[in-house]
Amino acid sequence: MGEVLVGIAIFACLAGAALASLMIYEHFPAHHRQDDTSAVVRLAANLFVVMSSLVLGLMINSAKNTFETIDHNVHNFATQLILLDRSLRQYGPETGAARASLSAYLQRLVDATSPAQRTPAVANRLSELLLNQVGDQLAALTPPEARRAATLQNAQQQLQKVIEERWVLVEQSDGIIPEPLIALLVAWLTLIFASFGFRAPRNGTVVGTFVISGALAASAIYLIMDMDTPFSGPIQISPAPLQRALTELTQ
């Protein structure tokens, strides 16, 4: 919801700047409406057009890389959960309580996946306690033979990897694009749109173009912010890997 409000505010800034410039141009003093003044305004706007294009391209690439990296980490996290469950099964029926705790943890992840989530369910405190409970239950086991001891050691190592992957996802949930950079880009675009209305004719086509252009530019920035936080908004990391892992754990 926060990204939507920011997108609407950006659209209001861009379209409003163009329309305001269009409306107040005729009220400028005559010496401010000369061709030389218009040429200087256009040149200044062109400078920020180039800078905005470069920054926008870098932000799109950064958001795309962030989304792909976290998606890869989610797949790896689900794989580690499946491998841990397989090791617990291999140990024997004594790990039934640990497997139940692990299944309960994964069930919470799947149930908590929703478009309204700002951070992933891996950051939930109760989820962390369930993983710690799995570790305590494994530590309480006493292997009767060397083979089971090796299996238990392997399971504990895999649990450690699961915990590490969980914290990686927690740390990646807030995005990496700094808000001041977005604010600076919006300021540049606002100046550019204001220059569009300078000496532009007053007709429906021009006004419609300003409105549509503002909406598209604001939508692009909104999508960048949404992809930078892939656990919230309409563009989210798919929960399918976790759902498949839960199916494997409950078979």
C-alpha cells in the first residue's frame, strides 16, 4: 500500500508540474516569454533528461537483480528444508518431534504468504522459535551407533544452513534502493515535466499527453520500488518452492 501512495504522489507531482507550467505561462512578464528564454529552459531540461535516463536505467537493473537474487535464495531455502527433513527421516522415528516442528515452521511460512505482507514470514518471532526448537530436539538425541551419529551431525549442519538462509532472506526483505535517490529522481522528472508545459499550446491533446506521460513515468518508478521489496506488492516472489517443500515434508 505504501508503494501505491508513493506512486500516486509521484504522478501528482509530474502531471501537476506540467499542467501548472502550462497554465501560468501566459501570466509571465513579456521578457520571460522570449525565444531565448525558452531555449535556455529546454537546454536545462535536456541535461536532466539524460541524467534521469541513466539513473532510471540503473534503478531498473538493480531492482531486477535484487528480485532474481532473492528468488534464487527462496528456492535454495526450500531445498535446504527438504534435505533437512530427509536427514531426519534417515535417522529414524526418534526425530518425529523435530520433523513435526519443522513442518509447523514451514506451514507458517506458507500460510503467512500474502500480498499484504511487508516482510517475509521468515522474520516472524514464533517462526524463529520453531527452528530453535528443532535444534534443541536434535541436541537431545543420543545416537546409539556411529551411523546414526553421522546422520545426526549432518542434520545439525543442514539446520544451521537453514537458519543462515532464513536470516539472509530477512536481511534482503527491505530493498537496497535508497529513498533519497528516488526523491532526487522525482525532482529531476518534475523539472522536466514543468519544462514540457513551457510555451505548450493549451488543448486537450497536450493535457492528455501530460497526464498519460506522468502516469507512465510514475508507474515505472512504482514498479522499481515494488520489485526492490519482493515480499510485498503485486510483484512478489512466488511461494511455490515453499509449498512444494511443505508437500514433501508432509508426505
